[in-house]
Amino acid sequence: MDPDDLLKVRAEFDSVMRRDARPDTSDARVERAGAVVRQIVPGPGGNMVLWSDLDEHTADAAIAEQVAFFTELADRGEVPSAEFEWKLYGHDRPADLGDRLRAAGFVAEPAETLLVGRVEDLATLSVEPPEGITLRVVTDEVGVDLMMEAHRRAFGADRPRIKDLMLNLLRDEPDTIEAVVAMAGDTPVSAARMEMRPGSPFAGLWGGGTVPEWRGHGIYRLLVAHRARVAADRGIRYLQVDASQDSRPILERLGFDVLGVTVPWVWEG
């Protein structure tokens, strides 16, 4: 995409996925509080500031208001803790919003690159699995457990929030999730999911970590291609990824473009 196209896509992303965002799950809610849009999730993780329209005169007060809001929710027992994430994008205002979050006690997690790709292009990628690999679409708790095993072996950590998210979506909104596990025989070696909110032109790609001994075999590419075909069948126009330094070069080779940089700033309560 040329620079003008990317600016248009970024504006659409900000509008659809942030300012007018829909909740991640049926038990979550998204609400606007002045110049801030936030998501509240009753279970562990997922509480987040999704979008803000601030300036140098309003930013500090808005930050303090969100800290007070989530702290009060935790005190009332509506959420497990006051922890929440402020999802900051490089083009958000004011330009020093990250510095203000740090001064307020937030901790920055590693920056990620926001990438976007056209589904009509990505859906032409080959979905032929590498030798020794088969794909299993996740439809039940057994499949979710295989996903979690693949993530644990690839990333070296358990991800209970992802398991809860997957089980909730498969139970309540199965049409909004496409998850797949790459299997080497009976062993899960990679897993990924795609989240699709009804009516949105964007679908988010998540996961894709592969166990060390299977890296470099084209599995990550395969998982992207599979999800792109599903997105094309649903009429979705764009795939969006918050990419790590490891996945960014692969995705750019596949045809993704950079929309910007995002940093998760976490209030730990």
C-alpha cells in the first residue's frame, strides 16, 4: 500500500477497532468515559484503555481518572485486580503520553509493530503444509488444550487468560474465532488464532509461536495463509497483527505493511 492508502487504513483502524470497538467477549463491556474508551472484563486480564483523544492539558487528569476507576472496580470485587493496560499507539496525542504514563506509575512492556495486510492478497498464499505437519482446527476444549501445550512449548509460559478467552468464544460466539493447531503426528508444535468481530473490516491475528525444533519450516506462513483464506470467505478486508521483532520480518515478506508502533503500558495496581 502507498502512504496515502496506509493513512486511510490507519484512520479506519482507529475508528473501528479502537474508538468504536466492540467487546472481546460476551462477558466484557466497552464504554466511553469522556475522551477515553475502555474495556472492562470480569475475569483475569483484558481490562484496557483502547483509545483516547487527549492533549497536554487533559492527559494527566484522564490517566488519574482511569487509575481511580479500575482501582474502585477491584475494591468492589467486580474485577480480580486493579491491573489494566493502556494501549498506546505512536500517533496518539499528546506526543509525550508515554512519558506521562510512566510518571504516573505505569510500566512499559516491549513495543510491537502494528502491521496490516490486504486479505485479497494474503488469501493467495499457499496452504500446503510442510512435510510432517497437519492442521487441526480448534472447536472444543481438547483443541484448546492442544493450543495451550503448543504455546507453552513455544513461549515457555502458560497463558491461562488465552485459554479462558478461547473457551468463552467457542461457547458463546464461535463465529468470531478461528483457531488452528499445527500437529507433528500427535504433538502440537504451533498454534494461532484469528479474532473476527461482527461487521468489522479487520480481523486480528494472534499467536503463531512455533516450538524451536520446528522453526524455519514454513509453519508460521501456513498459519497466516489458513486464516487469510477463512477471512476471505467471511468478506473481511484486512488482517491486523501486533507483531514482535521475530514475526515482523516474516509478515512483511508475506505482504504486510507497517501502520505504526504500539506499546502496552501496564498499571499493576
